[in-house]
Amino acid sequence: MISRRLLSKLSAVTALALAAGFTMPALPALAETPVKVTLDWKFEGPAAGFLLAQDKGYFKAEGLDVTIDTGNGSVEAIPRVATGAYQIGFGDINSLIKFLDEDPSQKIKMIMMVYERPTFAVVGRKSLGVTTDPKSLEGKKLGAPPPDGAFAQWKAFKQVAKIDDSKIAIESIGFPVREPMLAQGKVDAVFGFAFSVILNLKAQGIKDEDIATILMAENGLNLYGNGITVNADFAAKNPAAVKGFVKALAKGFADAVAKPEEGVAAVLKRNETLNKDIELQRLNMANSMNIKTPYVVANGFGGIDPARLTASIDTLKVSMGLKGNVKADQVFDASFLPPKEERMLP
């Protein structure tokens, strides 16, 4: 125990040091684990969960220094994480399955599901003869960006939806010209994420009543969508950091569901060129169609049904020509998820 006399001497020494212009050494700060995250796309409404977790300090509270970058498609986000260029990513689980089927030794796995129902869609215009019936695509010209996750499922979708593609023309187009080409009538429909294509079409001046959306999930394709991937080496060395990340992210997505206006404000901070009303619509569509689904309401955000994932891998043997080298437990690792009660959406 320090005596009063010694404590008094220590205080006197400290006072003299300060008077002489010396400063006492600061206590070392607790180091935060740096984490680089790649999104699948630009800063738009559906990214609100990530940005709220950052802005509200949820990542920081878990001891993480998180940097969030935009992406160039839900397929491209996968090799970014596998190579270690990014520790964590947001990508399409079906493309991840294909990636691992080609090389099971790749250092990547999924640890949290975000789009429990995929956003995959073919979106066309009624004035060009496309309806919500998949068979209305027969005889039409479809625009397809090669890296698009929805287009990757075309082979399986046309089979389950009983589409005769013998008279369908597929034109390879880039993401930037996808909606403009459909708006101009240069193609009859395009592949893409429903909430992106619909709202981008509206921004091109196409009216709601002229937009026909064919959701693959509602027409026989029972797959999962985008989720959180992690570099396997990083996860092995930093399990607490990975658990902290998904815990913080679950809070961020819960906030984006409860207060979408707040989420859109976080998005607009990063991209001031966006239209607030359009991004609010985009986020609300993602929340209702893909994030807060009946399964998630019952079972919590972030998890999967292993039997359903196994069945989806069988479907991907048709759409992506899998060799059969990967199983569900090699793709999705639920061990980093917080308890169910911490993952319930409001």
C-alpha cells in the first residue's frame, strides 16, 4: 500500500514537472483491429446497414477500425476477399459457391446472410410486351451485364420457369448503360437486382405502370442472395474481431429497418449526388423483399437453413455447371453469429 507521505511526494514531483514544462507520458491507447470491407456496389440505400454501424460507433465499440469501400458487382467482391485485399466483403453466395467449387482451397467463406431472398430479377417494360409472367420473355431481346448475379442464374431459371429460350436474344451490356438501353427500347428487358433496376428505370423517366418485374425467387428459384464473406486466414487469426463485426453489423441493419430515413441520411453523406426519395424507396424495397423476410422474422437476421443451402447447391449444378466439389458447411460458417435474440429485426 502506498503511504500518505509517499503519495504526497509523488504529487509534489508531478507538480514540479508540470511547472517546469514537462508532460507526463500518456497511457497507451487500446489498439483497434483494422478491417477493410468491400461492398458489392455503390453507396446506395441498401448499404445503409453497413454505414449506420460505422456512424453510430457499433464497429468501434467492438474494437474495430473499419474502412468501407464501394464495389463493382456482387461477383467481383469475392476474389477481393479471397486474396486478402479485403478482410470482409459483401457478395453473392451463389457466385461464392461456384468460386469454391472451382477451387475449394480458396481462403474465403460466408459468415452472415443478408439477402435471405435474392434480389435476382428480369425487369422489362410492358409497352415492349414483357409482363410478370416469365414466358413473356420468349421472343424478346434481353440485356445482360456479364458480371451480374441475376444473369448467372439464367440457365437454372429458364428451366424451372419453363421458358423456351430458342427465340430469346441475349445482348452483353455494361452496368452503366443497362437501364438507359431499356428506357430507350434497345432491349426489351434486363437482368439485375430488382430494387436497383426498377428505381434506375424510374430515374430514366419510365413510369411505374410500364415496369414489369419478374422475381426469380417467386418463380421457382429458391436460392439465397448476398451475404458477408470473410478471408479465412484473417478469421482464424482474429475470431473475436470477426464476431464483433457481425454483432455490430446486425445492429446496423436493425437500425436501417427501424429507421430507414436515418439509413438514407448515412448513405447521402457518402454520395451527395443521390436522390433522397429514390434511395429511401430502394432501401425500403430491399428491406421488404430481401432482408426482413418471413424466415428472418421467425429465425433472426444472418442465419441460413443448411438443408435449403444444400438444395440450392444442387440447383447451381444446373445454372453454373458445378462439379460437386463443395458442400454447404464449406460455404457457410455460422459460428461467428451472435445469439438469435441479438439478431431479431424490429
